[in-house]
Amino acid sequence: MAKKTHLKVRMVPESNPDSKFIYYAKKPTKGEKVKNKLKLKKYNPNTRKHEFFVEKKLPPHSK
């Protein structure tokens, strides 16, 4: 089976990490971007503004 080229990461608002609104993004598994935390500017409907969203680990998988 082939190795995965991207990893799914959860993006939470930088200003309020406990917010219920989150984005999911793809992050490459190889290259320069692997070492850095992903930081994207996205729209937050709770505050009705564009804000920075930072990468946070996905919760552990439950069976």
C-alpha cells in the first residue's frame, strides 16, 4: 500500500482556541512545511471576521 502524501489537521482560531468552530486542512507529510505549524487566515462566523487559524492535533480515534 502506498504511503500518504498529506495529513489531515484541525485548524482552530488563534484568538480563541476553545471555540466550537474549526476548519480541517491538508498538510504535506514530506518537505519543508512538515516542520512548521500551519497558520491560515480564514473567516470565523462566530466573530464575523477574518482571523488566523492555527494547527492543532486531531483528537485520538475512538472505536
